Amino acid sequence: MIWLPAMAIALLLLVPLVYLMVRAASAGDDVWGLIFRQRTGLIFWNTVRLAAGVGATTIAIAVPLAWLVTRTDLPFRRFWSTVAALPLVIPSYAGALAVIGALGPRGFVQGWLEPLGVQQLPSIYGYLGAWAMLSLFTYPYVYLAVRGMLRQMDPALEEASQSLGRGTFRTFLTVTVPRLRPAIAAGALLSMLYTVSDFGVVTLMRYDAFTRAIYTQYRAAFDRTYAAALGILLVLFALGLLAFEARMRGKAAYHRIGSGTARAPKPIRLGKMKYPALAFASTIAFLSLGVPIGALVYWMVTGTSTGRDLDKVPGAIANSLLAGGLTAVVVTALAMPVALLVVRYPGKLSRVTERLTYVGYALPGIVIALAFVFMGARFMLPLYQTLPLLVLALAIRLIPQGVGSIKGSLLQINPRLEDASRCLGCTIYQSVRRVSWPLAWPGIAAGAALVFLTVLKELPITLLLRPTGFDTLATDIWDATGAGQYGRAATSALVLIALSAVPTMILTGRNETRVPPEADLNQ
């Protein structure tokens, strides 16, 4: 009986793809003319070079940083280990808003420099601004993956390399980095998928990528066929990134093949390189945390003149919590049948079902939003611009997070416990409720928390599908920025960061492993 709901959920996730194909096909042969426009080629190239630039930069930042906090005697490395993951709590569009407020044409830095004769700062708009913002706020995807793999990696090969006369740096490049390839590829994939699906940064930075072009076409044109055609290209590009990551990961084995127990590595002494390493970690923290948070605090203090500037913020907080909580519940309910099917009934069909659920990762939020706008206006008019439709669209985008977390917990539960429950007369649903659910609760709760945090920061789906008057913190930031109310936008952004920070610190800190006392240096 578990097959029916699991397959129905997997097919539901194909709805946005079906919409794109039907809408594009309605143009007939003209769709090829839309796709092969010169402007489309420019948008495609802009998206490719932005994703490639961000992917390369996040690797360059994250890999050395993860190595420093896990394998060296970097001073206060536990502090840096946590701080390096915190940019994830800052929505990229909020960070971009803060930087524009500081370094833009009307930014406060320009005002400070005018008495010194500086009339205009270099422009931060375009590729440079979008690349810098997305790199600084997505490198933690690579950092967390690499840090986790470094902690599990047996140091025997690195020690063998050093015993053969290779220095620390050469060992890092020739032994450590190749073994980190799966983690680097997985983290860079997440960073690049985030980049191609990002809407806020490219719009604020006035950079013509796919998401900005789709949104502009949707808002400006009566015929939205071109927006659907661009959406198909964007999905194909995201699927291409998934295929490229699988190829880069390869089929090589990265586990230990010898006997014995893995042990904690002895920290590498940095010596004189300790100060450049501290400067590197401090610079990344300053650019990704200090600058945006400092700019937001400045705008909140100087840009808020009256209480009326903030009258929408309490309602936005309540709406954000409501949308996040409802979506977390819906995603958990939808993910449980799929995870049970994959874990308890393995096979080709269950694998296909699981992979269908991950379509959400390849579907940018703006594509899902366009699909549900169309369906809501045409076939579900009573639900159009209502909270249930918004929650359903968010759930389709985020169900992979729930499936992954629940699957991980279910894999650790002995299936004989469920079999014993069935032998005692329980149905499969009673066994799930009385046995599987309580034992898998840590993974279920972690997945729900991750969904909740993601909804708090989500912008394009909420922006296009929200009910009239339903403002979340994300949409309030967007609306206030458009109206030039930077004080209100900064206040909402800081509240959003505060709501996201504590759970993120808990989730990143729970996996910290205790270093043996003899290896616990300079902390």
C-alpha cells in the first residue's frame, strides 16, 4: 500500500516540468525562434559564466578554510569552524542589499568619502557584484561538505606522504585534495545550482541571468511563452550540472581498505604561516559576515525614522513562521512514504521514485512559481493566491530535503522491529506510527528544521504566489528595497538572520568531534 502514495507524490513533482513543456509547445514551431534568439544566447552565456565563476571561487575559499580548521593548529579553530558556516544564514538578496547600501551610488561609504574628494566609487553592478555576492554566501556548501569528509578521512596516507619527504603543501595538493573530490564536487554542485536558481542577487545587481530574464518576461509580457522557453533552458542547464557533478565524482573508491580503526590526525603546526592563515580566515569572515551585517545595522539605525517604518515587520515575522511551519509539516508528510519505499522496498522502481523527488533541486524556484501561477489561474481558481497553493509549491521545491533526512534515519532502524510489530497484528501504518516514526524522529526533526529555515529565506515562489497582503520577511525586504525604505528592509533582514542563526549554529555544531587532548592545540 506504500507504493500508491509514494508514486503519486513523485508524479506531483513533475507538474512544473509538464507545464513548461505544454506552454512552450503551444507556440508550435515558433518556440525554436524564441529559443535561438540572440538575447537568449547572451542570457545563457551570462548564466554559464556566473555559475562557473561562483563554483571555482567557492572551492578556492572553502577547501583551504576547511583544511585549516580540521588539520592544523590554527588559533581558535573551533571558533573559525563555526563562523565559516554562518554566511548560510544570510539570504543572498539581503547581503546584496547591504552591500549596495554601503558601496552603491547612494551608499554611506560614498557619503563618508565625499569630503575627501572621492565623487564616485567604482560600480558594483553587473557580473562582478553578482559573482562576489553569490561566492561569499554560497561557499559554506563546499566548506561543510569538505570539512565533514576531512573529519572522517584516515590521515595514514598523508602521513605516509610526509614520511617520504613531501612537504605539507605538496601533500595537501597531491594526496588530500584528490581524496576530497566527491565532497568538493557535491558542494560545488549545490553552490552552482543555487547560483543558477538565484533571483534576488542577479536582479539587485542588474545582471541578465536566466532567473531575472524569466521574471522580467513574466511581468512585462502578456504572452508568457518566452518565459516558459527560458524556463526549459534553465532546467536543462541545471540537469547538465547534475550530470557533470556525477561525472566529476566518478566511480573511484574513497573508503579505507585496510584494517584497524580510523584515528584523529595530529594537527599540523603552521609556524610562521599561522598569521597569513588567520588573516585569510578573518578576511572571509569580515567580507561574508561583517560587511553585510554592519551595513544592515547602519541602515536600520539611520534609515528608520518613525515606528510607521516598521509597522509591517511583526506581521511579516508571523507570516514567515506560519509559512515555514506549514511547509515543514507538509514536506515531512509527503517525504515519509517515499523514504519508507526506498528503504524498505529497494528496487528499480523505488530508485526511480526517489530520483523523481529530487527534480525539485533541478527546478529553480521561479520556474515552480510560474507553473503554479498558470495552474492556479486556469485550473485551481479557488486556490489561486491562497496559502495552501503557496505551501504546496514550496513543498515541491523542498521535498528532497525531507526525503534525504528521513531516509538517513530509517536506514539506521533494524527492519526486524517493524516485522515484529506486523507479527503482533499491527498494520503497516500502525507500525510506521508506533515504531518507525519514534525511532526516526531525530532525522525527521532535522529535515523539518532545514525546510523551515529554507522557507524563511525563500523569495521567488513566495513573491509570485503569496496571498494578497501576505508579507513574509523575505518579501518585505524586497518590497521595502523597491520603495527605497532601506531602514525597514534592513530591520527585516536582521530579524530574518537572527531567526535563522541559532538553529543553524546548533545544526552545524552538533557534528563537531572532540579532538584528543594531546592534539587540542591553541584553542
